[in-house]
Amino acid sequence: MFAQIRPDNGRTALIEDGRTVSYGELDAASRRFAAGLLGGKADLEEERIAFFLPGSADYVTVMHGVWRAGGIAVPLNTGSAIPELEHYLSTARVTRLVARADDCANLAELCAQCGTELLDVAKLGSEEAVSLPDLPETRRAMILFTSGTTNKPKGVVSTHANIRAQITALIEAWEWSEEDAIPLFLPLHHIHGIINVLGCGLWAGAAVHLFGKFDMERIVRGVAAGDYSLFMAVPTVYVKILQYLEGLESESAEKICSGFGAMRLNVSGSAACPVPLFEQWRKRTGQVLLERYGMTEIGMAISNPYRGERRAGHVGQPLPGVEVRLVDEDGSVVDGEGQPGEIHVRGPAVFLEYWDNPQATAESFTDDGWFCTGDMAVLDGGYYRIMGRSSIDIIKSGGYKLSALEIEGVLLNHPAIAEIAVVGAEDEMWGEAVAAFIVLQGGAQLSFEELKAWCDGRLSSYKVPKRVQFVEALPRNAMGKVTKPDLRPLL
């Protein structure tokens, strides 16, 4: 499926700790791994093969080896606790789990309980030349698990055709080429790292610099040296880089900023990019962040343009081959701008099913094949603006639908506020009242009365937050995204 991964391609595919792997070498390694998995069989016939590996050449070899052998790849979060891993293995009915030797000892008891064979990645491979199966693109290729914000994580099944559609839409929209180079430090159990960075990079024939985790000093050293032409990260990473720059001497900081400025593209995603951050990054580096919208089930669906206006606070327009519509609470398609609705998506990139969960699959699609994302948005001047999850981020107060994300974006402009989480709290009069959890900048002070006065004229349409709690830190998930705080202190 990845045409660049072939024996005669000597271009660099992967760079890890100074070691380079060519596309030809990746082709050979993944073939050997596929042969080892097959063990004499002609086809794995969608056997679920999980792997517990950091971002590395091993990870890439295993993923492509599983695909080439006809299996379903199940990448796992290396930061997951044992109960979470047990859920993934048992839900997907994983038969084999691949890990490095150092992790095998910790995973042995879990695998024994689940009836899963545990394999050392260094010991699995075959030098024997074997014929690999010819796979139709309709075959299942990958299971990724949802974040599980409302229920237990579900296994999202994508076919080879889905993956091709997700990648090629971004290749076209963001103008990838074999001359590109990109650092990959994002978690590789999420669509962001797997498709947007690794998948697109290898499809285009680019060079992917692999990091097992986000390593600030090594990554910005590469930025200053001009090693990368693209950079993709979550908003938290951009915040951390800006903070890191503040602690450097001006000459060192300027080299890093110039390195970012020389790139052809910086992308922000996986969480809403606050407008103040968008502007700070542009001022510091000269780069206008490209924000986009997607999720595990659909890949990327909407994006600001590569060539054209990238609008702060907006995610842009549908990507090539993607259909998008908004649907209101009555089930009617929203016609025109300014009226919020749930995002529905249709197209070849949309996933096949939730693994072994036909009820959840059926409930997520309309009769005419639209996937219901559960995210609310509004069309604003031809660009979509995300309001948040309909179940979490939309506050229904006094008959109005208020976006917690938009309120957060306004409040982050206050000079005393470092971080904020806005949620809806039950209220007898309003139904839900706007509640704000605020982390102040170091040494700053702010009272509710001062905040309310500042909000006048800025948040009049949002009925100024009725309740404010100042906290020292906000809870975060593995991606660094603020999670819903405990409301009990406010009630």
C-alpha cells in the first residue's frame, strides 16, 4: 500500500538516535517480520496483533509487518496501566502481543491471564523468502481505541482503504513531498501521530525523525539546525516551547525561532488552539499555525488551508473527498451560517465499525451513512468553528447554548490567567451556570469582582461565569489536555 516502501528506494525513511533506515531497509525488515508472523501460513486473515512499543524503527517495522502479513494492527499506549491494557487485549481478542525485552517481564502475567502470546520484537523475524498475501483494500487494517471519556474505550476499526483515504487527503491538502522531514514525538496509539505524521511522511517518501517521547532539547536543537520542514504538535507542546524560549539567552532563542520560521508548515491539533497561543506563536516565530479537526473514527475531516487564510479559532473547510454537514437538535440539516449543529461526516476516510460492538456502530451512523461525531460547530464566514463536545463542552444556560471552549478562549486573554477550564454546573434558575476553574500566572492575583469587571463587554453574550474557583493546577490526560475538574467545590 505504501509505494515508497520498496527494495530499490535508497532514500532515508527513518532517523532514530542518529541511525538512519532507508525505505529499502524498511521494506526488507517489514517483510522479514511479516514472514516471522506468518510462520508458514499464507495469510493471518485479520488476526489481531498488538504491539507495546515506543516511537521507533521497531514500531514502524512491526506495524507494516502486521499489515503485510494480513493481520490487524493494534498499537497500544505504552503509558497505560495494566487494567487498561487488559481491556484492550480482551476487547480486541488479541492473539499475540509484541514488546521489547525490557517490557516483556512486566507484561507476562497480563498476557497469561488474557491468553495472549507474548513476543520479543528482537526475536521475531525470518530470513526465509516467503510470498506475502495480496490484500484487498476492504480488509480490516487497524484497531485504535477511543479516549473513553463517556464510556469504556471502543475499538475503532479502519480498513486499508480508510487509511489510504485519510493519508492521501492530507498529502494533497498539505502538499507533502519526498523532500520533507518531520519530527515524530506524538503518542503512537493516536490518529495524530500514526496518520498525520508517520503515515503521511512514509507515503510521501519523506524522512521521519523518531523520538520515543517529547525531548525538548533534542527537538529544538534539530529545529535550530534546520532539520525539519514540517512540525506537528498539540497546543500544550507549543506552550511548552514558548515557555522554554523565555528561559534562553536571546541568541539561542532566536536560532530556534528562525528554525521554526524557515519551515513550510506548523500544524496544531488534537485539542483546540487558544487564539492567544495562535497569536503568540506567530509573533515569536513568524509561523501561522494551521489548525485542523479530526478524530479517531474519521481521521482528519476539516482543515485550514495550506495556501490561503488560516483563521485563528477556526478549523477551516472540509478536506478533499470529505463531506461535512451540521445537524440541529431537531435532526434538520443546518442551512447557512451562524447556527450551531452537530458535525456529521461522510466519505471514504470514515471508519468501518466499532470492533465487536454493532449497537454502538449503528447508533453512530444515520440511515444514509453519515457518521455523527458528537462535536458541535458553527459555520462562520465560510470556516467551521468548533464549539466542543455536545455532551461536555456545550453549556445549556437560560435557553442558550454556550460553548465552553469559546469562553475559555476569551478568558485566556486576561493577562493574569495562565490556564482555564470552563464547565457547566447545575443551577436551579439557569439549568446550567457557567463555572470557571482558573490557574493564575506566577505571582498574579485576581478576584472574582475584578474578573467580572474585565468580562463586561467581552463576555456579555455568555452571561459572565457565575462561579469561579482558583486552583493551583488543572487535571490533564495523557495528551496534556485539561480534563473536567471536580465540581464539588463550587456547589
